[in-house]
Amino acid sequence: HAKNAGRNIWQIFKPGMNALIEKRRALEVDLDAGIAKGEFELFLQPRVDVVSAEVTSYEALLRWHHPERGIVSPVDFIPVAEASGNIIALGEWVIHEACRILALEENVEKLSINVSPIQFRHTDFHRRLDDIVRRAGVDPRRLELEITESVLIDDDKRALKILKELKTSGYAIALDDFGTGYSSLSYLSRYPFDTIKIDRGFVANLGDEGSAEAIVHSIIDLGGRLGMTVVAEGVETLEQASFLARSGCDELQGYLLGQPQPLERIAVSVPAEVVAGLAREKRNGGGR
Ligand code: C2E
Ligand code: MG
Ligand code: MG
Ligand code: MG
């Protein structure tokens, strides 16, 4: 009987698992060529100041224009690149491209790039970053590095050392997806973050029964006390934006404020109804 059950499970999962493994393998094979052929692009998504309702900076989000598959999501190819080691080359391409945009575009004052834990831990990361930034003639203070807490878990002391050195060179550092995984409030005081990004999972749950509102309040409060800029990710509705503005969140990012877009189509201002909504909260005493 047990054997039967086992076989049934195998039959249920086998096709899907195979498809997943196949897809990963195919992407892995295509990655090298894709990097060499320039199939990647940075889409930019605005980050908006709650008080002024102006765009303060953009997050660079990587897209792959695959010749057969169309646009492939980073959710699908970043893990593949990390597993194969290609993430180093891809990550350097991202730095190059971010610097090119910063050197070219006066509309883009600041840019945040996502840095994989593997890339961050690579021995040469800081030196290579400096090289690219210097050659592009870009002020490091215009570049923010988004890392996730997984960077901090494995090798605490080394991570702290690297972060301090990066800060000394002028880069801004953001803690991405805060509140997921093993997040600990003590990270916030131990590491020199300029920015905390509240994970969009909490933003999505605002207004529902549950603890999201209390958690969001606490993150905003603590981040503020530590002098960090608190950004909410995944803001999709005016209700969420209003709640975050009233709670003293500094900046908003999400489809409500602007979709990730190619450089030539980036949002430079915020939809009028959002500006009006934020102004209403300001009159009612929101903001910090
Ligand atoms: P992330 O850094 O947390 O980026 C935010 C993700 O949320 C992006 O997904 C963005 O498109 C999406 N998003 C923005 N606003 C909204 C919203 O209002 N609602 C919802 N549901 N989603 C929203 P995307 O572009 O698919 O990127 C996914 C993840 O892939 C990123 O999460 C980041 O971890 C990783 N990634 C993206 N670009 C790079 C890169 O250049 N290097 C590395 N290492 N990772 C990257
Ligand atoms: Mg990010
Ligand atoms: Mg993010
Ligand atoms: Mg995030």
C-alpha cells in the first residue's frame, strides 16, 4: 500500500518537477549567450517622497528579453544565475548599466540596484564596483545597494566590515524585503543602513484583520528613530498609501506610484489623484 501511495505521489509530482528542472537547465544554457548578446535591460521603478509627492530615486529591476521566451522574470533567472555562478557577470553588467544611466540621465538623481548575496560576498565586489563607478565618472552617493538579510545571517562580522567599507566609499545601503525570513529588529541597529524597505507582503495585508498594521507601525517607528529612510514596497492602492503616509513612512514604491519601465518611458511624476491623496493626509497631520 505504501509503495502504491509513493508511486502515486511520484506520478503526481514528476511531470511538474521535470518541467521546472528542464526550464532551469534551458535558462542556464541561454544565460551566457544572453549576457554576451546584450539581451538584458534595466527597468526603472520610481520611489516617491510621501511629503513632497516627488520622485526621489528609482529602483533598477533586471529584465531578460529572451529570443524565444519573451520577457523572463528575475524571479525565474536570478536563482539560476546564482546556482551557475553567472550572477557575478550579470551583476557587473547591472552595475555598468546603472552607471551608464546615471552618467547619461539628469532626470535620474539616484538609482538603487539589487545585489545578490553571492555577488556581495565575492572577494572582489567592492573593488570592482569602485572601478566601474569611477570609470563612469559617477558619484557613489547616487548609487544605492539593496541587500537582503540573508547577507547578514551567514557571516555577520564579515558582512558588517564590507558594509562599513562600502559606506566609507560613499554608497548608500538599503535593507530590502525587511520583515521576511529571519528578520530581526536588532539588524537595524547593528548595521549602517540608510534605507529600510518594508516587504510588500505587509503592505498587501494592510487593512485586513491581523498584525500587518502593527508591524508596519513598528518598523517605521524604529527606522525613523535610527535615522533611516523607510520605504514601503508594493503600494498598489490609495488606501495603502494613505495609511503609510499617516504612519510616517518616508517613501512609497509600487504600481500605484509607477510601474517598472524602460528608461525611455520612466515615470517622472506621480498620478494627480495620488498627489491629491497624499496632500490630504498631510493636511490631516500625517508624515513625520
Ligand atoms: P525586489 O528587489 O524586492 O523588487 C521589488 C519587486 O516587486 C519587483 O519585482 C517589482 O516589479 C515588484 N513590484 C513593484 N511594485 C509592485 C506592486 O505594487 N505590486 C506587486 N505585486 N509587485 C510590485 P521583479 O522586478 O519581478 O523583481 C523580483 C526580484 O528579483 C527583486 O525583488 C529582486 O530580489 C530580484 N532582482 C531584480 N533585479 C535584480 C538584479 O538586477 N539583481 C539581483 N541580484 N536581483 C534582482
Ligand atoms: Mg529591491
Ligand atoms: Mg525591493
Ligand atoms: Mg523587495
